[in-house]
Amino acid sequence: MTQAAGPSTARRIGPFLAAGAAGFLMDAGVLSLLMQAAEWPALPARLVSIGAALFATWRINRRYAFRAPGRGTAREFARYLAVGASTSLMNYAVFAALTAWAGVAALPALAAASITAMIASFLGYDRLVFGKGSRPGGGDGSGA
């Protein structure tokens, strides 16, 4: 029996969570810098900070959580952005449903929405971005 390349799912969880924490710090830092030092309005600053956070988490996740071979490509980053955008919309939808329709308080709803999106992100990154099937020809990305 052969084992798939890269770390097991259990071993990827820690680095994945660390990448998420680093992404949060990047997001908060860029947002604060743009709003305070550059005096940008919050919404445009948040668009830039989200982009910076996604780029940082892509680099961290591909190296440490998913141990993707070779260099990252623009196509891989586009898939990462697509998964990130989709799970962000899912996060918002779960939060909205819980608060607006189910009457759940904001913080518990935020926790539930975030956990849901985190699980979906991990699965999406694993299967659609860094997994075997995400690479041209379904291979290991080595071009061999």
C-alpha cells in the first residue's frame, strides 16, 4: 500500500491553524496600517488586507500544511482565491442565517460560521488547490 505524498490530515491541522492565525494578523496589520497611516476608508482597506492575508496564507499553507511540491503558480493561487472567496461567502451566509433567522447571538453565530468555513476551507484547499487532482494531469506536479 502506498501512502499519498505530503503529511497526513491530522498533521496538517496544526500548520493550517497557524496559517489562519498568521493570516488574521496580516489582515489586521494591513487594515490598521491603511486606515491609520494612509487614512484609507475601511471598506477599500479591507479589500487590500484580505488580499494580503490570502496571499500570506497561501504561501504558508502550500509549504507547511500541504507541502505542495515545486513553486506556486498563478493558476494555483487563483484556485486558492476561489476557495477562499467561496468559504468567505459561506461564513457570511451561515452567520446571517443564524443571526437573522435563528435568533442566535452574534458571537456564537460568528464562532459557528467561522468553524464551518474553516472546515470547508481545509477541504477545499486539500482537494481543489493542493491535492493530486488539482494538478495538471492529476499528478504530483513534478512534470514527470
